[in-house]
Amino acid sequence: MSRSMVGVDIGSHSIKVVEIKRAKDKFKLVGFGVVPTPKGAVTGGAIADPEAVASALREALREAGIKGRKVVSALHAQQGMVIRVLEGLPKMTEKELRETMRWEVERHVPFAAENVVMDYALLPAPPDAQNIEVLLAVAQEDLVNEHLKALSGARLKPVAIDIVPLASVRAVSALNGKPASGAMVVVNIGASASEITIVQNEAIKVTRTVPIGGETFTKAIADALSVEMEEAERLKLTEAEAPPEPITGAGAMEAEAVEEAPPAEEPKAPEEKPPVELREEEEGMPVIELPTEGEEGAPIPGLDAGPKEAPPEEASHLVSPEIEVNLPFDIPPPLGERAVALAGRKGEVCEAIIGVLADLVTEVRRSIEYFRTRSPDVEIERIVLIGGGAKLKNIEKLMEAETGIPAEVANPFERLDISGTSLDRNWLAGMGPVGAVAVGLALRELI
């Protein structure tokens, strides 16, 4: 018997929906669509106008031909949510753990601990481990309720609320057929921020959010060329590309020690399997049982010290050809080797984004170095880029040149059966990084 699930990724710039059906070991794409998020409806990743979001969601589902009602979604809030991996805790009973987590909420959340939804999960560990690791997820109740209102307003039935890092990892690894023996880095370059997640053995080991996204590139172009943001956005979409060789002066991971790295402005720390479960109670709304997407997340000890920004949200493009949404980067025409060698406006645009690219690469390398200090014997096998910003030409080549690790742009649609749909395989390949989180959300209940 086949099962289907809808994945909904609500960002401040765009809303992505995908429905996937599973029959035995076969995964079939039923529909995929992207619509613009109504202006002002989502602020800082939190839903401010559930009715407007619900209306946009209904439009996206209609345009994509999605009929399913069961949905997995994720929160993109910049405030009001924390996800932390608590390490080095002594082994204890379930009752003791429950009491400890209540205390940890008071200790770690940067907002009032009243009126929050909290859950936790014990992370897998070797049988002989002396200590335990726990994934703690805390979200402000209002934040969750507004999200659920938007989903129910679109006549959707929420099954779970996942966290974005887990959905990202699932989208690029769940359909591969065999687990990787080493670790993998997933870089989600959204509109306002980027998430850097390192996963090993299906468990998230490092997750950080840094305030570098498509909008950062646009502003850099506007400032360098003294143009308005609208014109800078147009130039970014038509002219920008990354140089395919190192730009930081320390290619192939000749990176400085973690302690010497410049402090990032954006971190947090989720982990492993548990996504926030929304289970229906007799009285009404579902109740959160596990993680949500953390924004004001905790700094990574020894790596981050500052406050955090927003999780990433990608820009997009609708399934319906007449409705368009600007992506952080469109695929530009072929071009030469290095930005500084380019002539005219293209050269100016490419040079303008070099500093932003260098900052992003530095944060990826710092995350990798941090992971290596903790797991020196684990090989990082690949870097996978998702999000609208991953559409910037040559960005995977730059990332590989800078780290010495094979890098690629994700296309989670390539392993899905699209027969019976009107979707074009080439178009889906271009939209792969944009739809990755939504795909990962839908897969949560199917694998």
C-alpha cells in the first residue's frame, strides 16, 4: 500500500511545497511548487500573519497539483527557539533526565522559560560510553501556535514539525541507498542566512547559522556599484558567479586553528533523529513533542561566542511558468575563470561578491576545523550545497578548492520518480537546491 506526505517549507521570502508518495521502495514525486511569501506575513522567520500564509499555501498546493493533507513542516524563527546538544551529562534515570532538562531550559534559553514548549531526546551512544548526549528543543508557545494556524488555515493536517538541519541532511542522504562511512557537510545558503551542518552516522554533530545569504550578496553589489537594491538584485541574478579557485589565501584547508578563528555571529546546535512531533490530543491542536528549528541557538563552545541570526530561507520560482519568484541566484551564462579577469559590468559584480564569498568559505572551514578537533579520526567525505544561494555558478568549485573536500550542489529530485507529472527533469534539477528542505520534510514520515 502506498503512503504519501507533504513537506512544507515556509520562509520569509518564499514558500515551498512538495508531495512524495512511497510504494514499497519506490519514491514518487506527486507535485512541487514555490510561491512568494506575502509581504510582511513572515518576519524574522516567524509567522506574523497566519491567514496570509495560509492563502499562499493554498495557492502553492493548487498550482503544484498537491491533494495530500498530511504535512510535515519546519519552523524558521530567528527568535523564540533554541536547539542544543547537551554533552557530557552523567548517565541517569528517565525521571532524573526529565528534571535535568527542565533545569537546562532555565539555563540555556535566552527568553522567558514560561509559556514554552520543550522536549528532548537521548542521542545514540556506544554501549560503553560513560556519559550521555541529549538533544534539547525549546520553542515559545506563540511561535508554534501561529505556525499551526497557518497550516490548519490551508486545510493541512500537521503530522510533525521537524528541524531544518535534519530535513536538509535527509534530503541529500536518505535516498542514496547506503549510509556514508564518514561525515558530510551540508551548507544551506538561504536568503538571509546560511546553515552549516556536519553529520556523521545519521547524527548531527555540528550545526551553525551564520548571517550570510543571498541578501548579503545583493547588498555587497549595491554598495560596490552604488546602485539601488532592486538593480543589485537584477545584477546578481544575471551576472554573479564565484571564482573556481581559492580566494582566502589558505586553500585546501590550510585553515587557522579554531581558537584563532574570527568569531562568527551566528550559531546553534541541533542533532540527530528527533523532530518535533505534533500529535493530536482529544481537545484540539497538536502538541509539540520534539525539536523545532532553533535560531537564537547556543554558541558552539570554542567556536562561536556571539548572538545568532536567522536560519536560512531560499528564494524560489513557481511551478506555474507565469508566476516567478527571484531566486538568490539564477544560473548565469558561461564565463571565464576568475572574477577579477572579467571585463565590464560582470567583472564588477563578481568582484563585489568576493568578500562575501570569502566570509562564507571561512565559516565553513571553521566549522570543519571544529569538528576535526572533536573527531580527528573521522573523514569528511563531501560537502553538499543547498538553498537558493547554491545556484551561484562555480560555488561548489570554490568550496572544493578552499577545503580540499569534494563539493556538489544537491538535487534531491534526481532519485524521485516523476512519471505522471508535467514537471520537467531539467527544470527540477535547477530547482533541486531550493526544494531540498521541503523534500527532506516530506521524506521524514516515509523512510
